[in-house]
Amino acid sequence: MFTFTSDQLNTLITGFMWPLARILGLISVAPLFGNVTVPRRVKVGLGILLAMIVAPGLATPAGLEPFSLQGLMILAQQMLIGIAMGFSMRVIFTAVELAGEVASMTMGLGFATFFNPQSQGRSNAVSQFLALLTLMTYLAANVHLALLSTLVDSFTTMPITSGPMVGNLADQVVHWAARLFSAGLQLSLPIVGALLITNVALGILTRAAPQLNLFGIGFPITLAVGFSMLGLTLPYLATPLANLFQETIETMRHMTGG
């Protein structure tokens, strides 16, 4: 018959609960794992499985009640670390969706919107197409496995302690979130640039021949140019996406002191 003292029982609970909080924080936000179409039981089950693998090799503060004020503060701290790591990867997918929004609006497809279950809002067809393409690249390059590997490494570089977090995690997350706009603009720049030249040419043509109906010929031309540029840029989209994923993994390691 096994017997446990209260201190041993508290150590077992906290040694499993605190790593689980960081893991579930990442799973709830990270791409693929945090998708709303994934059942919550699957997310929790995956988090428990990962915690069972990781927790035995971790050192946690001893002598703390799991539901004391300090224990709950550590729990919230671990949850925030996981959410920050998952949010860092989510920024890349949002940047791709932003690029699709900008390209679609420039092409004149702003009206072609659909319900997006991931964001619980509306997004246009080009944005959803690029987001699905990014997800396929994410899986093909095994970035989801690199994300889990970085999460496990974070328990070594940023261990679970009762003291404050080392570094300024909030500022680093905010600075990385600013990457969303620059990455979105860079990804949409070829399409936007081609459409800008097209619109300038249409403006000159309308000026030279005022009898032409700009709205009648402009919309088909911008659509054709937009889809042509989209088709030309797709084969080269994997390289910048891979660079962004690599940059995100390095940023996550820097956030956690790696």
C-alpha cells in the first residue's frame, strides 16, 4: 500500500499542473493545434500526454500549495508563457491573411467574402486560399513539430520558478506582433505593385480616350492581372514562408531565454 504525505502530494500535483498550463496555453493559440474545428477533448488530451512526457524530468518549486496565491500566480505565469509562444506563430498566419486581404481589395474582390471559422469572422476568398496554402507549408516543413520541440526546450531555458520571469516577455511579444504588418505588406507587394501599374495604365488610357467606360473594362483587367500575378507568385511563396517560420522559431527561443 502506497502512502503519501501532504508535501509529496502537493509536489506531484504542482509538478504536473504547472507544465500542463504552459502546454495548454500554447495548444489553445498555436496554428493547427488551436483550430476551432479540433475538439476540446483532443486538445486537452494532447496537452496531458505531452505533460506526462515532460513533467517527470522537470524541477519545480517545492513546498508550495498548488491552490495557494503563489501557486496560482505560477499557474497563470506558465499559461501566459505558452500563450505568448503560440501567439508568436499565429502572427505569421495573420500576416498571410492580411496579405490576402490587401491583394483582394486591390483586385476588386472585396465583396467576395466568406465566413472564416478560425477567426469567427468574415474573410475574402484570396485570404482563405493563402491561409490554407500556408497551413500546408506549415505541415510539410514540420514546423508544428519544431514548435513542440521549442516548447519542450523552453522548460530548460525558462524553468518553472516562483520568482518573476527573466526578461520582458510582454515587450518582446508586442515587438514581434509588429512583424505582422511588414510581413503582410512584403507578401502582397508583387500583386499590389502589378495592379498599381495596371491602374495607372488604365488611368492614362481613359485620359487619352474619354469615351471608354473605365468601370466596364477596368474590373475584368484588374481581375485578370491579379489572378495572373497570384499564379506567378505561388511557386515562389514557399521560400519566404519558410524564412518567416524559421524567424518565428528563433524569436520564440529568444523570448524564453534560449
